Amino acid sequence: MNSRRDLDFHVRTPPVRPSSSDVWFISYLPLALSDGISGPLIPLLALALFRPSALVVAAVIAASSLSEVPFTILWGNLSDRVQHRRYFLVGSFLATGATLLAMPFATTFGEYFLINVVNGLATAASAPIGTMLLLETRAKRWWPRDIGLFGLISGVGTVLGLLLGFVWLGLFSSAGPLSLGVVAAMRYLLLVAGSLSILSGITAWAWVEEPSLRLNRRSISELLNLEKGVVERVRGFRRRVLHIVELARGAPDPLPRVEWAFLAALFVMSIGFQVFYGPFVFYLSSPAAGGLDQTQVTFVFLTSAVASTALFYHSGLAVEYTSPKWVFIGSLLARVALIPLFLDSVGLLHGDPFALTLALAGLNGAMGVTWAFLSTASTLFLVRLVGVTNKGKALGLYNALAGFGGLAGTLLGGWLYIGLGATWTYEVAAGVVLLGALMFLPISYRRTLFPSVSLPVKGRARRPGSG
């Protein structure tokens, strides 16, 4: 009665606008390149300019996330009221670029931190408004494909940005053939990142058209989680295209206890991830980890981005044909096993910088593999738990809790690193991720898509052979 076949019906709907308007999708590519460049570069430049502690570096990493979650909701709601999505999107791109251009000229850590907070405020607008533009200018049947295209643009752009940073620092840092000095090379590279973001703003202004209709957010709350994070962000859980998050007007039905159990486990898991990644740049650059230079640190992050992007499609197939719950828990346990290996590699290869860099890059690449499966399995796991009327609310809470958990974990990781050192910090990170995995174990998983929901008879496809 409630099988997947029951839901297999199609409604012919004309496109809201001809497909030629899809060209504005490409305006996100320079922005994704900018993300890939600035992700590891911002904490690295903070280290070079201000010689801060691990906690201070973690605070820089967390700064952009500090304002991102609440302002994602604010900008989306404000664009609904003002009725001009294009201006918000272009303004977001330009403001993001302006903050990146200003960052190299900060003279104090306070200025640097404040610019990062403003950067988070600016980038928060591009996600919900870009999503609403897509949904309001494309027919519903194209939404999965187009949001998947945004994910591909984000992943490929981030990888190319990291690759550009790796090559740039290799050429222009103090050890490169075209040496500008370490700090100067990073400053100029951050200016390139800002320029790319401004280029996105210019192309968006030229290509984006205001939609001819507005969608009520409640009307799209039944959507599946169409967007998956392709690349695990260095600075928090930024997503350029994501669900419409509107916690103030969620579904009327309260979430059942099992969904809250899932979200609580997700929050714990996110804290564990960022306890590891919060002081990670500081750890890689410190003498205790072999003192990797800026080029080597960028290479370590590049391998993770390449691995997660390359396996994103295959992770979807694995989840489709197996169980999202067990793929998800298995990926979490793989991370628990990988985290201590970073410490072991440093202990074994401390005297061989080349071998140590390769080992750390390989381990972070393996972390990227786990992220490809985690990002797909976690969202599908949650979608299978909730009913149609609760999906929008549950997925909004998913994004919010992931963001807040990452923020808390980043700061906690920096504090633990200062007080207890790298060994204890990463053991705590592994323990917290393990706790999150154990919290997922008792949560039941349903194989049918929406087993507790019955569709109206007039909207249900007939079964073969039925009258």
C-alpha cells in the first residue's frame, strides 16, 4: 500500500523559463575556486602574520561560521520580503570578494578576526538565495539534476582552487623558483581569491534574471535532500547550495523522538569532526608534526578534496543499493580508526619530511573518502526516518546543528590542543566520533521511503493489474 511504486507518478509541468537561463549556474564556479583557495589559506596567513596559539587559529577558522547559520535564515527570509533575489546574490558575491581582498591588509589579529566574521555574514546569503533562484526558474522535474550540478560545480571548483593554491605557493613562496616570500605569496593569493569572488558577482549580475514567480517555502518542504556536501569544508560546514532553512516556520507536526535522537547524534558527531580539524592546520605547521610548510599543508587538504569529489557519485550508488544507516556508521568507525594514525605517522616519519607529507596526505585523502560516504548516507538516513510533512523542518535542523556542532568542536579542539597537546586532543576527537556512532546504533531504519505516510487516492498511481 505504501510501497515505493505507489509514489511513482509523474506530472507534466512546463518549464518556468527556457533552459538558456541555466548559464547563471556558471557564476558559482569562480566562487567555488575562491573557496578552495581561501579555505586553508586564511588560517595559514593568520599563523604567518600573528603567530597565534592553536586556540586563536581555531577561532579564526570558526569566525566565518559564527554568523553563517543565523544569517543564512535571515538573508533567505529578507529576500522573500524584498522580492529581489538577484541583488542579494550579487551583493553576497561582491561582499565575499571584498572581505577576502581586505584580509591581507589587516594589521592586528582583531581586525583579521572581524573581517572573517563579516565574510561569514556575506557568504551566508548565497546559499538560500541561490537555491530559491534555482527552484523558481526551473521546472520541478529538473530540480534533482540541477542541484546535483551545483554540487558538482562546488566540488570541482574547490578542488581546482586547492590545486591552484598548491601550485602558487610552490612557485612563489620562499622555497619556490619565483620567490616573493611566504607572507607576500599568501597575501597575493588571497587577493586572487577575492578577485574570483568578485568575478562571480559580475557574471551573476550579467546572467541572473529575477524569477517570474515566488515559491512559498512550505510548498517545497516535501523535497528530498537533493543537495549533498561534496567537499568537507576547512572552515566549518559551508554549503553554497543547500536546503531552505526556515526554523521559524517549520512543519506543524512535532518531530518524533527517533528523529531527535538522530539529530542529537549528528550534533555529537559534528563536534568530534571539528575537534580534529579545528587545530589541524596548526598541528601540521607545528614542529611537533614535522613543521610542514604552506605548500605541503595545501597538498594535504587537496588530497581530501580530490578523494571526496571523485567518490561522491559512487558513494550515492553504495547508499542506494545497501543501507544508509550501516554505510553511515561504517564511515564513522573508519574515521575513528584513521584519527590516531595521524599521530602514529608523525612519530614514525618525523625525520623524513617527504615521506611524512605523503603519509599525512594519504590519511587525509582517506578522510575525504569517508566524507563522500558520510555526506550521502547521513542525509538519506534522516530522510528515511521522517514523514513528508516533517522533512523540511528536520533537514533545516540537520544543517543548523551540523553548523553549530562544527563551531563548538572547532573552539573545543583549539582549547584542548593548548591545554593537553595533540595526542589528547585527537584521542578526544576519536572518542567523540565513536560516541556519535554508538548513538546512531539503536535508531531504527526503514527501507521504504515514507512508510508512515499515505498519499491521497487521486494522486496515487494504479498498481499493475488493479481496476
